[in-house]
Amino acid sequence: WMLTDRFLSENCHDPVLLAAALSESSAKPVIMGLSGRNSTQDRIKGMLADAKAKGLRNFLAVTGNLTDLQHEQENLRSPFTDSVEILQAARAFGKELRIGAVVNPFKYTPQDQCLQYAKMLRKIHTGAQFLITQAGWDMKKAQELQWFLQKMNLTLLVIARVCLLSQEEAQKLADGFQTGVILPVPLATRFQLDAGKTPEEFQQMQLLRAAWQIIGYKKLGYGAVQISGVRNGKVLEALFDQIEL
């Protein structure tokens, strides 16, 4: 399970209590996000201390963004902690904590690509023990990340994020999608065309594409996938059925 410390608002839930309850009820490990958005070092350290006391050991350092706050002036006044600083703070809580970081391999200019990989290396050298990719649909870029890590002799777990869109999200793609997620125009057009079909047909196409991605990520050497957009158990079962076909 992956649990963000941000959801509908800045203060809608206590991430530590929710992560502990989810871990206990599911008997499965939970990765708790640590977001730098509107966070001070004291907030990060406080969450880590509380989480460690409740037996949580897996965390994901995320810088986050300020674009969804109401006003630009609020952005300038709001505290902001970079993911590298979060990783540095986490190291003080002992080696038993497992801290991951995010990388976005779906960059298409040399400048953006170099900046992204340079930041990834900083995160790894600061203590990141696993990586989770941003969502994307370009398997060549996903392969490129694995090649880069191999060339640098870096052997760590890489988790690929796979995103299932809802029919409503696909219909609104012309207005943009999630921050940081690159959706190629031809694929976005295909999604919008699919959104004009029945809900059952649309979901079937989404499941099929996600299954192809998951199989592809496995062949590329990714250790796991994080699936977002699954809204109930039946959808997850249907996705597993597609993977097995």
C-alpha cells in the first residue's frame, strides 16, 4: 500500500495514524509519503518519529509542488522542504527505516533529462533505497532508466507507477492531467475517443493497456508496480485476469 500525507486538503487526515491502521488491518507493508509541500524539517522529523514509534518502516520522500495552493503569494510564504532534505532527515532515525524517492524518466529534452537523472543520483547518494517512477506510457523511456542505472552500477529496487484513468478523467484530458505526468497527444486522443464508448468498453481498454504496461515493466527488470486509479476490488481482479491472459 502507498499512502500520501496529503489527500483532499492539508489537514484532512493524520497520515501516521491512517498508515498504522491500514498496516494493521491489511497485514501488509505500507509506504507512507513524506511531502515537502508546505512542510518544515520539524514536521518531517515529527512524522518520522511518530511513524517509527508505531512500527512503520517504509517511507517515500516527495518534494511535491505548490501549484494547487490558492495564490502565488501563499506559495512564496509557505514552507517547502526538498526531497533530498527529507532523505537527510530520515537518515538520523536509524538504518531500519527504508526510504524511497521518486524519479520521472519521461523527460524529452536533454536539459530536463539531465536535471532529472542528476537529482535522482543525489537522492540515491543521500540514502534513497528504492525508486518509484512517475506514471507514464512510454516504455522506451522506462527502458532508458534501467539502462542508466545499470551503466552506473546501481542495483536498487525500482517500482513503476501505472495509472488507470476514469472515464471522467479521460473526457477532461484537454484541460490537462496530473502535474508531472506526460501523456503523449496521440494517446490522450485515443483515451478521449475511448471515453465516448460505454463505461464497460472504456474500462476494458484501460485494463488492457495497464496489463500490457505491467507485463512490459516486468520484462524490463522493474521489481514491482504501483497501481493508481483502482477504485474497487473487482477492477483489481479484472486487471489480474488481463495480466494472466
